[in-house]
Amino acid sequence: MLDVCLLGCGGMMPLPRRWLTSLMTRYNGSSLLIDCGEGTQIAIKEKGWVFKPIDVICFTHYHGDHISGLPGLLLTMGNADRTEPLVLIGPKGLERVVSALRVIAPELPFELRFIELRQAVEKIDICGYHITAFRVNHNVTCYGYTLEIRRKGKFQVERAKEQGLPVQLWRRLQNGETVEYAGVTYTPDLVMGPPRKGIKLTYCTDTRPVPVIAEQASGADLFICEGMYGESEKAAKAKEYKHMTFKEAAGLAKAAEAGEMWLTHYSPSLVRPEDYMEEVYEIFPNAKPGHDGKSCELQFEED
């Protein structure tokens, strides 16, 4: 199971009832953030989640509405007695940007580890997540992220018995180990079925609609996508500033055949996103306007 919470869905500036952009997920005791805009700490507290288990923070890019909440969050994590390393992932220049922000958070009781993205598509395995970072099209270098929780096949007891595999080896094989016993080498494929469907979430913001987004979101259980503007008359503005309209986001969700789409990263001028959903539903019926604190649990399929 993957817990998902859209902590903040605002773009450019925080509003009284809308924090800046941030997403938080929880899996197997470890938490992950994508972006950390101003107000992220308050949004986490409002949700009732905690800071200490955050092991990974991914950044789409370094505009203020996506990273301005980081120094305070680092200090709070330090005050929560965190000592384990924290991994930060983002475009090239990440360590320089974070070092500059840390002028106001100079001493931390934990190590920061940096993974700087340089290729158009990069894959990272960490804390049970298989992360794919993919470059999108904004006016600065910007990435989207796909998070996958992969699920191995079922252990096939009958096959193990048929091959006379000693019971004491079963768990090791189930955990992916190759085992030598009594002069014989046993490999996991002897007793494991094919991989089962896992969980997939794709998040992207601050970009024009480009094919790589639909490719990365293909078959996603949940696709969270920027919808800067709901109004059709603002399509030209979206192109000029390299953002997206609701209808463009819906087109990507349709192309990706995603299970569900949440819109996020609204312009401050967009007061009531729900007023602009009718045309979105015509393109992609399973779309929903995001809001601060919007949450779900993504479950593995039942066998």
C-alpha cells in the first residue's frame, strides 16, 4: 500500500487556504516528498503525518514556490532528533542551491546526500521506490517523477516441493537470493512466479504538454499533473510561460490511460478549480480537482 497526500496545490504564491506545491508519500515506514514549497511543514502537521521518517526529497526545479519551504523543514527534522542521512534528488545545481538556502539552517544532526540529475531520463532505486526522473519543458530545467512500487511474483509451493527444495531454503529464494546447498545451486526463478502488478504514481508540474509525460504516466494508478489555468482563454498565457491548462493535462491523462488524474499547481487567480472541470471530464472522465490535503491509499491488486 502507498499512502499519498497532496500537501499543497498552489503555484507562485501561497494563499490563505492553499499552500504551495508539495506531495508526500509513505511506504513501508519511509516517507518521500516531491517539492517543498512554503507552507509544507504546516500542511504535514494539518495532515497529521510526521517529519522524521522523510528519507527522500525530490525537486522538480528550483523556483521559489517549489523549494522555499526546505530550510525550515530541515531544521524541524533536526529538532525531531533525526540522525539518519537524508537524500535530496533534483536537477543539476542541487547541492549549490541547497547550500545557499542553508545559510539560515547551517547546522544539522544528519547528513545530506545529493543526487543531481543530468540525463533526460534517470532511474533511482531507494527506500523501496523505483524512481524515474524525466525532463519536461519549462523555462528552467525541470523534471517530472514516476514512483513505482514493484511487486515480485508469488512463491510457488508446489514447484518447490516437486523439485525437492529443502524447506529451510524457501525464504531465502523468496527474497531473491541464489543459494548453494549440498553441492546444488538453486535460483529464485525455480520457485517464483512472474512479477505481479505493482503500484505506479506519476507527478509532473511546470511544463508544457510533451510526449514524455504521457509515456511516463502510461498505465499509472494515479497521475498528478499541473493545471495552472482552468480558463480556455488563458491557453496563450500557458504557452508563453510554459505551463498547462486543465484541458491539456486531461489530454495527457487520456493518452496515458491513467487510472485517475488529480490537477494541481493552480494559478493564484484560479479561485474555484471545480468551476472549470466540465470540459476536463469530456476528455478524461476520471479527473479530479486537487486540493490541499487530498489523499488516497493506492493498493496492490488482490491475487
